[in-house]
Amino acid sequence: MNKGYFALWIIGIVVFIFDIGIVASLLRKGDERKHMIILKSGCFSFIVVIISLTLKCLTFLLGPILNIRFDNYTNHSDDFFSLTFAVVTFLFAVRYNRNKMGD
């Protein structure tokens, strides 16, 4: 197996574990303040991901109209990057909201 593919599998497993952690933190019983932190972080990361996907779609749609070539948007291999971006955004939002709300 190629070393690059092996590294991608390892990173994919780590991101999958982070995703399981996000879902587990949402389902856990506990303090209302912790639930508020998780829900605010989830809403913020959802908004950031939707804005980034909207910008990606606009560049894909407006590129041919404006005669601009976007070579890096021709392949569909950036789904893994989108998932990683969502997880990292969520983790930074959790860290920010924990410091803000005092948990």
C-alpha cells in the first residue's frame, strides 16, 4: 500500500473518531450550560460550512460565465477536506464557547 494512502486512512480514522465524539457529546446527559456550549458551537460550525459550500458552488457556477478557470475545483476529492474543515471549525468553536461561558 502506498504511504500516501495509508496516511489518508489514518487521518480519516482520526476524523471519524472526532465525529463520533461530537455526536456522543450531543447525546450525553448533563449540565444545561454544557449543552448550550455544544449547540452554539454546532450552529456556528454549520453556518461556516454552509457559507464555504455556497462560495464553492458560486465559483463553480460563475467560473465558466466569467471565463475564469478553476483547476482545483474540477476534481471531487475535496470532500475529505470539507469534513475535516467542519470538525476543526466545531472544535475551535467549542473551545471559544467554553472560554466565553466559563466551563
